[in-house]
Amino acid sequence: MTVTVEYETKLDTKKRCVIRDSKYEYFHVTEYDNGRVILEPRVLVKPTEISRKTLRMMDKSVAHLKKGKSGKAIDLDSLRDKE
């Protein structure tokens, strides 16, 4: 691993830390009991976007259903809350 940037920073009055010139907007934070903090960049995907692979699988499933190829019905009554 190569270090590209190192700098000192401090928390502001609202307990925030500034990351300078970051290429990412979101991070996953892991804090350890020894004070070490690891920030891992995250790229969030819009929840309305569905991958091509998922769309293909859904199309295939619908085609199978239309042809009558389907599994047995699942009884979900056992999962209901008992009142």
C-alpha cells in the first residue's frame, strides 16, 4: 500500500472532521478501542436502479411462470404473529 496523502486534522466544535480534496462523498467508518479510525470509501447506488443481471433474472422468472414452470406454493401462515 502506498500513502498518497497524510495530514493532521482535529474535530471541530460539532465533533466533525474534514477530509481534504476527497474523491469520495461517503465513507464506512470503523473505530477501534485503541483510538484507531479507518475510513473506507463507499459509492452508493440509487435504490431505484436495478442491475442488468437482476433484470435478466426477473425476465427469466416471469417467462418460466408464464410457461407454467413454477415451484410449489409456500405456506406463510406459520410466519404470522399469533394474537
